[in-house]
Amino acid sequence: MGFVPTMGALHEGHLSLIRAARDECDTVVASVFVNPAQFGKGEDLDKYPRDLDRDAKMLEAAGADFIFAPCADDMYGSGHVTYVDPTGFDDTREGRSRPGHFRGVATIVTKLLNIVRPTSAYFGQKDAAQCVLIRRIVSDLDMDGDVQIKVLETMRESDGLAMSSRNAYLTPEERAVAPIVYRALCAAREMYEARFASGRIDVTTEELVEATMGVLETEERVAEVHYVSVDDRKGMLPLDRVGEEGAVISLACVIGSVRLIDNVVLE
């Protein structure tokens, strides 16, 4: 059984995970649940797009056999007191930007895996820290004998923008600007690759951040940069220098009123 957890508002990135599960598994299950536990104060829980009929048609067309679409009371009924609290993840750059977010993610993923009991679960690389977290949960809670976590590459629009449900919030003018997020990350990756091609064995985090910010600062409609972070690939722990072992460089910024995240793997 393959399992693809989603919060609905589906796009091609979600559907690529469904198709991957369809290719590899006898049965494919998708969940649609907007998880209140991973939204912080002032975030977009109330306005997060919800259209289950649309999502169900898309999931069926992509090859899902079953849809699990609980309501919040099903998942967090009265008297619910147990949460999965992943130590250290609030200290990552994404965690510091969204306190409590990873506790909510860890709790809902654990609950969904326990309910659905898949043999494989599929996630997208766009949420890099989340993917690292989920692998830690499965390992630390001894679930790895039951489920294999599979992380697929980020799906992108033709101009490079990472596919995301929140892209729908962008105005046409903001959408035209949004690919700068990926271009900025690519500038850092190109620096890393060029240094190694020239015989250098490492690049400093400061250099990579400067390359990224140099692109972002050319666009005044990037309202705020929450962070540019260079971290190790297994634990999302910050690095001072990146050698041949590689890294993940992640970025979160606000364009208009929309918070966008993306990352590239340096390898």
C-alpha cells in the first residue's frame, strides 16, 4: 500500500506522488486534511483553500484507490492530549520562523501512518526539513520495519517556481516575480559547483548566502526574507562550510502577502 498525505488544494506536485505510488504499489491511499496543529498564530488556517470534490476527482484520475478525509474532530477529539514533540526541530531555521509547526507535523504524520498503515509513504523534497523530520520519526519510533519513506524531487512550474498550494494566493504581478526564489537558490548552487570544478574543496556558508541574497535583493517586491539557511542533509543542522558531502540550502521569503519556501540540494 502506498500513501500520500496532503492538505488538499492539490496541484501537479501532489499528483506526481500519487502516480509514483501507483507505479510501485497495489493499492494507493491519499489523505486530505488541513492540520490545525501545524499552523501558528496569525497563519492562514482559516483561509487555506479547501475543495474536497475537486481534490477527489484529481486523486481518482491520478490513480488513488481510496481517500481518507477526516475532520479536525476526528483527529483531535475532546480530551486529546498526546503530541509528538521532535526535539531540536524548533531550532532549525524553519522551526524558528514557525514555532510549534514541527510538533504539529510530527503528530499528524504519526497519527496518519498509524491509521492507514501503509508500506510506503511519499513526500516531496520542497519541504526539506519536514522530510528529514519524518524520516527521524519513523526511525526513532521504530516504525521503519513497517513503512518506507520515499522523497521525490520538487515539482516545478516551467519558470522554476516550486509548485505549492499557496501559489494560488499570488496576484498575477506577484506570480511573475515569484520564480526569483528558485533563481536565487540556483545562483548558490552554481557557485558551489563552479568551486568544485575549479579544484576548491569547500565553500563557506557566508558565500552561499551572499550569492542567494544578491539575487533576491534585485527585486523590491520581495517584501521580507525570513531566512537563507545552509544545513546538512541528514539532520538540517547548520553548517559553516560545505564540502564534498553536500548540503541543503533553503530559503523562505514573503512576496506580497504570501510566504514561499524552496530549497536545492548541493551535491
